[in-house]
Amino acid sequence: MSSAVAATSPSWQALRKYVNICRASLVERLAYRGDFLLGTFLRFLPVLTTILLWSAVYEGKRDGKTIAGFTKEEMISYLLLIHISRMFSSMPGLASGIARDIRDGSLKKYLVQPLDMLCYLLAFRIAHKTAYIATSALPYALLFFLARENFVTCAGWAMLPVYLLTLILGFLIGFFFEAMIGLMGFWLLEVTSAIWILTTLNYFLSGQMFPLDLLALDYPTIHMILQWLPFKYVAYFPAMVFLGKISGPELVRELLLATAWLGVLSVGSRWLYAAGLRRYSAYGG
Amino acid sequence: MGRYLRLFVAFARIGLATEMAFRVNFLMKMLVEVLWLGILLVFYDVLFRNMGGGSVAGWDRWAYLFFVGCHYALSGVVETFFLENCTNLAELVRSGELDQYLLKPIDEQFLITTKQIDWSTFPNILQGIGVMIVSFAMMQGEVTLIQSVAFVVLFVCGVAMAYSFLLVLCSCSVWMVRNQSLVEMWWLFTTLMRYPRELFVGYYVSPVGMFFTYIVPVLLIVNVPAATMVRGLEPGFATLAVITAVVLLVFSRWVFRLALQSYRSASS
């Protein structure tokens, strides 16, 4: 097939629509560079205090040099890598945006146009994330350079494609998970509270505060349950793959489970959207 | 003075009535706060269990928990009484609604920064106090009268400092173009007051600690009152905290007035 034919084929037409959405959103994001940079700078304060806290923890520790199999360097690397995971998987404003569109009736803008809401939002997010990653790459590169001596163990260059794959899986799981919460707005008048609770829980359950392995000794039940839930794929899992702490058959099993969760969440959100539209009555002007 | 007190009580009553109109929302917000404290407690429990009874930068388990409680109560006070009001300032300027505030026969800083009281974060103060009481009991510490009076005074100074920083940040936002993320910026900035000052050790880090103790004294806010209860009154730091609180209050008022001067009542 020649490229001229491909360019006019219906599937390309459909795709081009989303490529254009992606481009427009990218321009919009880059318009507020100053805001972006100030925010990025302030975002480093928690990184600094976290490193200081954990350094003091290892300093003050009475027995042995490791905590749940993590040396001090590995722990700090892990906590830095969490930022990379969240760079891909955090979805600020997605669930609340969907819920707001449902509540105030602006959802109909998707219904009267030949545009699928979930695909539109996904295209928008990809642009948002690209801009975000591009603008914060430099400060993060600097941060990782400053903390380079902590990266004594990592899985090596050969694992880099797998790491990238886990980040993309994290992005997609994060996206569909948040979308499902927002879509509950078809049934619940007010989902903001549900969003708060899940965001708070997610912070803990996805291993953003510390590696989930630390729970194994004192909270074995929670630790076991978390192994089967999707939360860990948005923060814990990519970081552990980068550090080479998950490899071999375990890695394959985890990747399969993550893919299964992605399947469940994407089908689930599609289904919720379809079911929601059937009872949707487009309030508002 | 009596007029200001009566107004404040009226604001508090209106705020409570507004919250009670959306009771479930109110309860949910409180639930999130309880959940968050629970997560923090589990976090520090896991941390100290895995440390085998050591201490973090000289703060052992219960002393550290006292610090956490003190921070929780202090930020609870700021969130309940000031946070929403201050972050609204930029919006008042943009929409031109600030006019109505300036026309009232009352101090505009008082009116703007205390008008809305967010009762849903009020329980945080009580939770923080609860954590402090439990951890202090576990420390089996003895407290003198001077110590407890000093604690209360220094706690109030901490609140005054936090309030001043918040007011300066929000006044600056009047000049900035986009400030939707002011709450987030405040949250990021206050990360510094969440941890003991003693964490800031090391060749590169101790200058940072010095900077945030003496130049931009965020680290004094929680550290001084908490250390007073845990280790006893340190007169040097206590004096510093009181002086800093007064200086910051004056400075923030000056910045606030400067920001108001550039207000042009743009909307009407």
C-alpha cells in the first residue's frame, strides 16, 4: 500500500484526529513554562527531605546494615525511582474531570462529535505526560547525577526496554484506574470524596512511602493482599525492575499479572462508560 | 478588639453552618484526614520496627511521634483557620471581588485571612494533640510548669510563622500570572517543617539546614515547640522563635499591603 493511500484510509483519518489533539494539548502545556519550572523546583524539597530521613534511619539503626533486604543506597535509589514511576502513572485531575463533565452535562460534547471520550482523554494525557517528562527531564537528570553513587545496583542496560515497558504499563494502568473512578460519577452525585480516599490510600498501597517488602514482617496479611492488587504497578514495580530486584520467572509472572490488570481495567472502564451512557440524561445547558 | 472577636465567632458559626449543609462531604473529608494520620502512624511504626529500637537523628520512637503529633496539630490550625482564605486571595484579585472586602470598615488583612473557617480540618488539631499526649505518656517524661507554658507560647509562635509564610506566598501570587497550584506549592514548601532539624547534616546539607533555620526559618516552626517538650526548654532557640515570629508577622503584613497597592479593581 502506498503512503498516499494510507493517508486517506479511514483508520489513518481516525488516528490523525487524535494526533492533532495530542499536538494542540502539547502547545497548551508549554505555554506555562514559568509555572512549570517553579513547581518543579519546589517538587525537589520532598525529595531532599526523604533522602535525609532515610539516611538518618540507616544511621540510627541498631542491628545490621539492611532493611528488608535494602541497603541505604538501594533504598534511596528506590525512592528516587518512585518519582520516575509517578511521572508516568500519576493522573492529576483525570477522575475529577470526568466526574465534572458528567455532572454538569458537558459530557455531551463527546456525544455530538465523532470522538470517543476515553480515546480523547488518553491522547490528551499522552501529550500532557510528554510535556511534563520533557520539561522535568533536565532537573531529574541533575538529581540522578547528584545521587549517582546510590545507584550501585541496577539491572543493567539490557533491562532498559523492560523497564520502559513497565513504565508504560504503569501509565496505562494508572489511566484506566482513574478513569473508572471518574466514571462512577454516572451513579454517584459526588465522587470527589472517593477520589480523595483512593488517592490517599494509593500513596501508601503503591509503595510510594517505602518498598512494600518492609510490610512483610510486621503486616504479612496486607503485604500478601497487595501482591495481587494493581496498585503496585504504578510505583513499586517499575522501580524494583530497574534495581534488578525483580527478575527471571518472577518478572515474567509480574508482567503477565500487570497485563491482566490492564485488560480488566480497560475493559471495565469501557463497560462502565457504555453502561453509564445508557442512564445519562445530559443535565445542564 | 471586642469587635474583631465577635466577628471571628460569627465567621466560625457561618463556616460550621455551611459545612453542616453538606454533612456527608464533611464526614468524608474528615475520614480522609483520619486515614492519612493512620497511614503516617503505620509508616513510622514500620520504620521504627525495622530499625530495631534505634533513633532518627537523636529522636527516638516516641519523641519522633511527639514531633509528628505536634506538626499535625500545628498544620491543622493553619489549615482550619487560614489556608483556604489565603489561597483565595489571588482569586479575589482576579475576579475583582476584593472591592467588597476593602470597603468594609475593618482591617482588610483580618477580614481576608480569617473569613472562611474550614471545620473539616479541625479534628486534625485534636488528633495531633492526641498523638502528642500518647507519645508523651510513652516517653514517661516529666513536665514542669515552665516547660508546658513555653510549649504553648512557642506553638503559637509556630502558627504565627506559618501564617506569615502563607500570607507572603499568597500575596506574591497576586503578581504572578497563573496560581492554580498555590495549595500544592504551600504543601511542598511546608515539607520542610515536617521533619526534625537534626536531619540536615553533612557537607552539602547543613548549609541548607542553616538557611532554613536562620534566613527563611521554616525549620523553627515545629522543631522549637516539639523540642521544648521532648528535651526541655532551650532558651536560645526559644528566644529566636519568638523574635522571628514577630518579625515575620510584621514583614508579611508589609508584603500583603504592597500586594494590595498593585490591585486595580480590574473587573467592574
